[in-house]
Amino acid sequence: MNAQTLTTIEPELRAAQLLSFDETKAELTSLAKQSERITQITNKAGRDECHSSLMVLKGRRVDIEKRGKEARDDANKFAKAVIAKEKELIGFIAPEEERLQLLRDQWDTAAEVARLEKLEAERLRVEAIQQKIQQIRDVPPSLVGKPSVIIAGQLAKLRETVLDEDELGADYITATDALTAAIARVEQLLATQQESDAEKKRQAERDAEMEAMRKQQAEMQARLDQAEAERVERERKAAAEEAGRIAREAAEKRQAEIEAQRRVQTIRDRITSIVEMAVAINGRPSQWLQDTLGDLDNMRPSRDADSFDQFIGEASTAWDEARDKIEAEIEVALLREKAEADAQAEREAEDVRLQAERERQAAAQKKLDEQAAKLKRDQQAAAAKAEADRLANLGLREAAEAVVDFFRSSIGQYPVVCDLAAALTNDEATTKPARAKKVARA
């Protein structure tokens, strides 16, 4: 087969030729129709017929798959050979292609570098010219407020500046205009600064005269201030002595008032303490209330023991009311505590009853679990005995048929299994006449 034939025949057609598709298709179609009449298995003979047809179809399928695999392997080898020849042919020209491309790229790179260097040199030249022009323009602003001697020096430098037309090129006129404008502006600044310097000199002379006059006035004012300070100091001392006396008298009076207020407040605090003894006592334990009542008795107002002054009546009334409240609350607390004790006893009795019931239920559950475990053991023993009986009665033929069915259903087709199936079929064929003869003799 030449190269033209390999490239013009369609892949589907080549595949059909390799597998003899049309002839094989007709054969397989006829073979498949032969088993269409098998629609249901009702006996062993039907099963054997179905199995025989299945084995024929499966054998043809395995043969077709084998032929297809051989064809695919050959195609893969052909593809690898084409790739190898392709690389071999390319290898004849690839080195020269790479060499020529390298020469071309080197020339392009060198040309690009030269172009970029030329552009960079031109950019630097233009930037230097612009910086020089900007430096000329920056001279006047930098001299604002400077002394006239510095301005005069910079003006002289500007006047001495010579511009090179060949160097500046197209920017020569711009540079000349900038230099002319800078000289004019610096001359203006110099004239203004010189006038300012003269005015500063005149102002300094006037300031010196004014400073001498201020000094004389300051000396005179200092003498007047000294006299006034001495007078003010004398009056201050007299006023301070009078203010001290008044302050001492006011402080003594204020201290007496504070002491009186403090004593009244102390009495009020004692009465408040008595009242607070009966506050927030609801719900308190009876023992706590008894202790509080004892503390209250220790605080009982007495004209002989305590000094309540004019508040003795108010203190006694507060004490009586507090004691009545505490005694009433003690009675309530005793009743409440008795009720709580009775309720606690009932809860404890209920807990004992519930615990006994839980223990009874646990014992019953344990007995049920033991019965269930025994039943499970009996079932397992019965199942084991049944399996042992089945194995004891199992014949060689039944075991072989079970092996064949297992491999066919779960693993696939093996030659050994096929041989075993064929042997069973042959054995079945030979044993049927023997059984028939035995039946006839019987």
C-alpha cells in the first residue's frame, strides 16, 4: 500500500476492511437470530440450550475483540513509526533553521540597541538644554528678599553668560529670551533691594533715637513704680491683718456650726440604723431574724444610757416599730420553715419510692436481656447445625454447578470454568440414559 492509498482511504473504511465488517455482520446477525426463539427457561434442557447459545455468542464476541485489539495495536505501532520518521526528517533542517534564526535575531537585537541608544542620547541632550534654561529662569525667584550684594553678584554672572547657538540648536531663541528676561528681573530686584536697604538704614537711625527716649522714660517710670509699690505694700499688709482677724472669727463660728450639725447627723444615723434593722427582712430564716432581734435589743434608746437629746421620742418610736416588725416576721418564718420541712420530707419519701421502682425495672430489663442473649445463641446454634447438615448432604455435582454459576455471574468467563461446565453437560447427557434404564427395569 503506497502513501497515497494510506491517506485517501477513510479511517472507517480501513477499520471495516481489517475486521471484514460486512461479512462478519451478516454472520453475526444470522447467529443472533438463531437464539431469538429462546425467551424463557422452564426446565434443565432449556437451561442447557440457553447456555450453549450463550457460549457460542460469547466465543464470537471474544474473537472479535481479539481481532480488534490486534488491529488497534498495529495502528498504534504505525502512528509511532510515522512520528519517528517525522522527527527524523525535521532533524535534517532543524539545526540550519535554528542557526539562521539566531543570526537574524542577533542582527535585529543590535539594530534595536543602536536605535535606543541614539534616542536616549537625544533625550539627554534635550533634557540638559531644558535644565540650563530652567536654571536661568530660576535665578530671579531665588533672589527675592536676598541682600543687594548677593543680587548684584548674580546679576554680574547673568550678564557674563554666553549662549552657544550650535549647542542649543532650536532652543537658542528660547534660552536667549529667558536670559534677557532674567537679567531685567534681577536688575529690578537690585534696584528695589537697594532702595529697601536705604530705607532700613534710615529706619535704624530713627529706631536708635526712639530707643534712647524710651530708656529715659523707663528710668523715670521705674522710680514712680517703686514709690507706688511701697505704698501698695503698706496698704496690703494692713488689709491682710484685718482680713485674717475676720477669717479667724468666721472659721470659729463655722466650726461650731459644723460640730452641732455633726452631732445631729450622728443621732439621725443611729435612728436610721434602728429603722434599717426591720428593712428587707421578708423571707429571711427565723434564726437570722432572732439574731437581728437580739442586735436590736442592744440598740434600745434610753435617757440614762444614750444621749439622743431632743430626738429621744423619735428614736424610741422607731425602735418599737422595728421590734414589732421583726417579731411578726419571726412568726411567719417559723410557719414557712415548718412547711418547707414537711415538703422536703415528702420529696425524700418520693425519691426513695422512685429509686426502688428504678431498681425493679433495671432487674426486669436485665432478665429480658439475658433471655434475648440465650435466644440469639440458640438461633446461631440451629443455623450452624443446618449449614452442617447441608454440607454433609452436598454432592460433588451440586458443588461443581455452584462454582460454575458463581464464576459466570460475578467474575467472568475462564477456560477452566468453561471446561467444568462442558464436563457437567456431558455428565448430564450420559447419566440421563442410565437413569432411564433404571426406571425401565424398575
